[in-house]
Amino acid sequence: MSNEPITLTAGDAEATVLPGNGGRVGGLRVGGVELLRQGDRYGCFPMAPWCGRIREGRFRDGATVHQMPLNSPPHAIHGFVRDAAWRTARVTPAEAVLTCDLTDPWPYPGLVTQQIALTEDALTLTMSVETYESSFPAQLGWHPWFNRTLGDGAGVTIAFDAAWQEERGADHLPTGERVDPRPGPWDDCFGMPDGVDVTLTWPERLELTVTSPERWVVVYDEQEAAVCVEPQTGPPNGLNTAPRLVTPLEPLEATTTWRWRRL
């Protein structure tokens, strides 16, 4: 199938999916109101085969050290499937399934599959990476840009109860120490051992919860126009510090749900 834009609808919710532009959700409208930032950094893109920064773009697999392109010098950031054209495998009025091959510069063959499913009050994103050959470490996650304001309303608030915060060094990477959660603004990774659960509230407009069975979430609210809540399968630099192995018998899978209600 083609990689043309896809529009999903359910009730008064509408999502635009862009297979040809990184497999991202380009927009999410509820009652005609756009929840995701538009413009240069927009929508919600999948992160694979890693999330956040890899220190100096290098990760070790056994005795072998692999070098990734430094797309955020001095580090490599957010994987590269967000820069690829995905294939559309299946579409229904409220669901799309996309696939993307892992190719150069990634040193291992693999396939990433993403499912985007819309209901009247929720969007669920599910992703997997699988291999039929060599095993390899990987991470999965999502990077949404939520609008800080909806129309002329008040700015969004972010509420969550994390068990810990990954201490961030001057190089923006976790130091390996866990500290008590600190007040924002944040560009930080938090641990939630019972699963990610973050609530965004646009006063008098909308409440949206981001949940996931995964244990890590990056919260980024240092930009004026948008805030990011990023569930992921490990912390930044996790290919080196907390690798999750993809094997021919066991793919790596992740899911997140955004559920909203009007206020």
C-alpha cells in the first residue's frame, strides 16, 4: 500500500497519520481542537530503535562497539525511524498499521511495526521491533508535542507521581544515580515502576492522561509552545545502561494510551 496520509475518525475525534513522514501522528483533533503542536516540531513521532540520547552515538553489543550518526552532537538522539518513510500495512476507519525496516546505519536487520488505534475518547499506540536473524539491544517509545494552550485557554499543567528521577548530568544524560523527583521545568527521565501515568490538564478545556505499562517517561516542558510526555522502554542512553534484547523468539513491544475527557 502507499504511504499517503491517513485520517482516522471516531466520534468527534480525528487523527492524521503520516506514514511518509516518520510514521508519526501528524495531528489529533478533539471536537475540532488540535491537541498536538503543528509547524517544525509537530505531532507525535515513534522512537526506535532507541529513545533519547546515546552517549557520543556509541553503544556496545557484547565485544562490538557500534557508532550511530551524531544527529544531536555530541550525541545520537531518538533513533531514526522518525526520518524514514513507513509502509501502510492495513487501514480501517479508526485504525492504521504501519511498518518500517531497520536498515543502515543500524547494524542489524529488523522490522518495526506500529499500530495507531482511535476511539471516541482515546488514542492507543502500539509498537514492536522484531528480528529473524541476530539478536540486538533496542528501545521503543513515543515523542508527542502537546500544545501548551488550546486556543485562548490557560496553559497546560502536568501532574504525575514518580518513584524516582534519573539524575541528569551536564551532558543531558543520566548519571546512573536516582534522586527524588525535582520540580520543573524538566528535560528529565522519571521512573514509574507500576507503569507510566501522567495527567495533562488544560483548565476548563480538557484533561488527558498518558499511560503505559513501561517504567520510564521523559517529561520535557522547556519550550514555550509545547510540552512532551514520552513513555519509553528504558532511560536515555539505555542501549548502554539498561538494554532490552530483541531476539528471533522474543520481539520488543511497547504501548501507550492517551485518554481524554472534557472539563
